[in-house]
Amino acid sequence: MGFMMEGRPEQVRTHYNYLEKIYKKPEDFEIIGKGYTRIDAADKVTGRAKYTDDIYLPGMLYAKFKRSPYAHAKILNIDISKAQALPGVKYVLLGKEFPNAGLGTYAELDTAMASEDFADKKPLCVDKVCFIGDEVACVAALDEATADLAVDLIEVEYEPLEPVFDPHEALKPGAPLIHSNNVSTRNVVVEGDVEKAFAEADYTYSGHYTTHPIYHCALEPHACVASWEEDELKIWLSSQCFFVARHWIAENLGLPVEKVRMMKPYVGGGFGGKVDTYPNEMCAGMLSMKTGRPVKLVLSREESFFATKVRHPFDFDLKYAFNKDGKIIANRTRSVSNGGAYGGSGLATAFLSNMFATLPYEIDNVDMECIRATTNLPGGGAMRGYSSAQVHFAHELQMDAIAAKLNIDPIELRKINAIHTGYVGPMGLKIDSCAFTETMEKTAAELKYEELKDTLPEGCGVGIGSSGFCSGESHPQLDEPAYNTVNILVRLHHEGYATIYSGVNEIGQGSRTVVSAIVAEELGLSMDQIRYIDSDSTTGFWDSGAFGSRCTLFAGNAARRAAGNAKYKLFEFYEKQWNCDIEDLMMKGGRIYRKSNPEIGLSFGEAVFRCEQEQVALQIFGEGTFAHDDTENFYSQNHGNQNPAYSFSTCGAKVNVDEETGLVDIEDFIFSHDCGMPLNLRAVEGQIEGSAQLSVGYVFYEEPKYDKNGKLMNPSFRDYRFPTALDMPDKLTSYFVCEKDPHGPYGAKEAGEGSTGPIGPALTSAVNNATGLHFTDLPLTPEKIWRAIKERDAGRKKDTEKETKE
């Protein structure tokens, strides 16, 4: 891809420098840094919030998919005649009806705005299927029951092909080809003199680690409503990337992008699983165009399991070189991820896994290779903490093993190698704020780590895990002028309130609330004096999506600039009216006044009214945008500062392992996070608790089960076990140990994804210390722990008998 933003972000940044002198200072904050209620809370608790499945339009049809029973097969023939004849069926859609359906990509990308690799899955399969559940036809009918009956009447003739499910087998010469090449993506990073470092090292240590796939399990399944109206396609969609989805839908349906209008209902969770654009979105749109009626296509819970994305499973082979003082001088990493049948957002896993392996320790000599293999399983994609949870699981357990080999305390080893502010990593990541060491010290102190680590009885253990994560992912999904920006507009009203017009992708994480809080803070208003207009793609402003922990940093900066821009216009007027310097003006407590003489002032509404009146009702608007400006070389040369900022975390856990059952009870759970300035204490605590629940499930509970043919055997909340509130730690405490970042709004960094990274290794380390075992693969199910304990005890018994005989 070419990038058309080169040079522009720096201009964008300097364009707003004049606002620095009027921005609020911490001592004047009334909202930021405190806990405040979400602006959508009332809608959600009363049921007023409208999600995609709540959309009902006159004459609406309901659509269902015909799916493949084979993991790999050629399609020889599809007979839809019986389905078409069923009363109530309005259309049966096949893949060949999509423009350019035989090209092997979603569309012919004549706009050159996106990589074809992101679009290697067709809306409906034409020539062959690549996993069990692949879509081959789609029916639109008057009701769901009729659509289901029609799907059963579609007859598909297949020629089964040999499938491949293991990524290592897929990469071998002669393996069945799923596409033209079973290497989905490959990323290599070599920096420094690795060979010299290994030759001069006092010690080396090699370890093998594996992680497994898990599903996102968002409460709202993937859903779409499409309506072709007056030569325009309206789409209501559960998505994390509305503007990106608009591009793919337009390309697939052969429409100019301006003919697709993305409406924005509430989204009931995403966790990365709704970053991609899925066939239900394409097919609902095409069916609406074919029938002239609105079409709703909502995946069932079962379909949301086997027909969407999973967290990538990984195999890691790590080799570290280090000196006797504990300083790590080189890292050689070889990793393979199972990418499943298709690419999409999953392509990013190769370079992200290597990038996260450079955090949170200073290791200047690296030789890393990650291969994402294509197999006949559901595709791997983005998931909360994308690749970070897997990478840090492996590298943190490697740190524990090195600490044991050197007889150095695990926390001390981490401190010796910890990243500090000012460090530039081997891939060019610039660390401009870092309280990583402080997170370790806080977690250790609150967990009473030093006191407990050598005094707990067998069956009890404490463990530590750390991580680093990006804050403001800048990877472009589309190559266009605003590819990684956020744009926000703020209008001041003389009635005494302000309105925000924004395209920020709210998926439940609280983006609307934090944007509202920032605008309220800068304008000196209360939260109930802010109106938030979540605009659609036609009436609103570009936002590239909710991924990579970018919303608070990108949207927060844009919101602050928009509010500051509007405030500056008001200040310019009253600077002349009150004969003072602009820096002497303040907006606080619903007033604008002079700092040097607070009696000279007006209420917010009156101040806006007089300004408009004097300027012939000229309304006051402020526009703000933000784009990261240091990614020029990252994608072409695999080197550069990909993100504006980086967060750091340390998790500590105390566990009790029941050796008779293998069950693990988390007695104490401490999390310390360097998230910069926490803008909303309540929201940040909630994000960490959400990360804890997801990660507890990842480590102990969740495990997809596939049969020998590649069929998912537990696609339901009944059979796919994930933690409930009763399974959470008895005690969960989070601490903010922060260094403000110069690039974040008010110094804020991320808190939603990086907090998943250290939990897996902390819990595994605690189990290892409790049992004296060395688990290096996930998940740690009770059965796995129980069997390992029995093997341990058998080995001990054998050793005792041997000693007795001797």
C-alpha cells in the first residue's frame, strides 16, 4: 500500500499548538481524573438502547446462510430450485451474483485503498469451501422459520479435499493448499548483532510455549440490517470499524462508497471480534438491493462461534542470551500462529507479535520470525490485547525460568531489564513515558510477595507477570487521506450547553463518555450540559475504528482540540471586550471570567449569546483532529514508532490449588497499571476488571473442542465454559501507578487491552509455584493440572522407593 499521509500529521499537530496556552491545567480540573457516570447508562439500564437486532423496518425480510459441512471441498453444483419454490422465500443468493466473485478476493480493488490480502474471503463461496461453516448461499424470506426451511432445501454437491488443521503440517512441503500459499503472512525482525551476543553470553536458555484459541463471546451476536432506499444502501451494523466496513461493502456490491450510508446503533461488545467485515453484512446488502426490501441477517449464537474469528493460537520457541548479573542481551524468537482459513484482521498478528516481544524489557539484539499459517479452521483475528496475551505469556514464563536458573528473584530480574522513559526499542518504538518499574514495586508490595514467596505451603503459590502494550494503534486499514485520524466537531449554544458531533466507534468501552468529559472539562460545563451526536457515515466525521486501544488517545486529543478551538474563538472575543490577555480568561463552573478578577465574567450561555449577537449570530464551532505522526517507515521497513504512547502493567496473584481435583482458587489478585493520567477512575477500574475476567477464562476455562474433521463441538454458552462472577478472584484490587504521557489527552494512555497481557503469566506462575510444576501451555484446565500432579506424585514415590532400596 502507498501512504498519502506522509508529512501531514506533523502539520496537523503544529496547527493546534496555539491552544496550549488556554488548555485547562490539572489544578483547575473539575471532571477529569475523577469517577463519573457513563452518558449512555440510563439508555442501557432502561432498555432504550437500540442494538442492530432491535431495528425493525416495514416489509423487512429475514436472511439465513447455507453453510458447508466440509472443512475443505470443491463446490461442484448448487441446486436452489426447491428453496426458491418454498412459499415465503423472496430470494436465494449465490456467490456468483457478486461483482468480480471469481477473483478470489472480496472485490476488485480498483480504488487501491486497501490490500487484497485483507479481502481473501468471498461473501459467498463460489469454487470451494475452506472451513466447516463457510457460507455457500443465503436465503431471504418473510420470517426466520421459512428462511431456515429454505436453507435445508438447498442441495450442494461437493468434492471433498484433504484438510489440514495443524499449522506446522500446513507449512510442510506437499501439504494441501488452501489458497495459493499456506503462509498467510511472515514477519522477520533482525536488529543488533545477535550472533555476537549469543557468543559472548554467560548463559542461554531455550523454552517452548503454546497457547490456544478462544472465542470473543460478545453478548450481542454479529448482526446487520440493510435497506436499499432511493438509490442509497443504508446499513445498521454491529461493528468496531464502521467507515472501514462501508468501504468493503461498497466494493463487494459494486457501489460507489457514497451510495453506502452506515448507521450506528449500539454495539453489544466487540473485543476485536467485530473489527472485520463479515459475509452477513455483504449478503444483507445484496439481498436488499435484489428484493427492494429491508433485510435483517443476525447470526445465531452457534454461528457466532464457528463462523467468525478466534484469538490466534501460538507456538513459541524462545532462546535468550544473558549474563550472570541477569542482563538479557539477545532474544531469538520463532513463532507460528494458526491463522485459520482466511486473513482479514488476522494478518496483523505476525508483525504485532514481534513488536510486543520488544516490550517491556530492554533487549537491543533481536532475531524474531513469526509465521501465520493458513489452515482449515475458523480464521484467527484481532482479540483484546491482540497477540499481546500470547506473546507475554511465553516471554514472561521465560523470564521466570531464567530467574530460577540464575537464582535471582523474578521481580529483581525484571527490574534489571525493565524499559525506562527515553528508551528507543530495536524496532524503533519510542518510550516517552514509562512507570513499569513502579508497577512491579506496587504489585509486589500489595501482594506481600517478598513475605509470601518462600513461606507458603505446597498447594499455595504467588506469581508475577508483566507486559507492555501500544496506546493508539496506528495501523491503517484503508489507504486514504484520513486513514488513522479522528475528527470531532463541537458547537457552543447560547442556551447554555454544547454539542459534540463525532464518528468515534463506541462498542461499550465508554468512548462517548470520555469524549464528553473532555469537552465538558475544557468548556467548564457539567456532563449534563453536553449533548453527544453519534453521527452516521454521511452526516458525521471520519473515525478509522475501535481497535489497538486508540479511542481515548486519538478521540480524546481530537475532542480536546475541538473544545479548545471553540473556546479560543470565544476567548478572542472577550479578550477585546474585557481588555485583557487571552491567557487571563477561564471557563469553569459554567462561567467564563477573568482569572485576575473573577467578578468580571458571564455565565456560559450568556457569554455565547453576546458573542453571537455582536457577530450577527455567527455560531461558534470548534473542529479537532488527531493523527499519529511517526509511522513513516514502519510498514515499508518494519521499523519505526508505530504508536504515540505505550502502557505498562504488572499483575500479581495468590492461588490455592486443590490437588485432588486440579481446581484453582484465586485468593488474591493485584493489578498495577501505568495508564498515564486515568481520565475516569471508574471506567479504568472497570476495564481492568473486564480484562481480568477475560484472562481468567483464557487461562483456566475456555477451550474450543474440534473433532477430527474440524467441526467445533462446543459452540454454545452451555458447553463453552467461561468464567462467571462466581469464578472471579475472591479479592481483586487495581492500582494506577502512572507517568503522564506527553502525547495523550491530559497525559492519558490506554487501559483496555494492555491489561490482558500480564494476567496469563501471573496466574500460570502462581500455579507453577503452588505445585512445583512447570506449565508452559494453555489452557490450565483442572484435568491437566490434576494429571500433572498425579505424575509428579508418582515420580516422587518412585524416587522415595529408590532411595529406600539404596
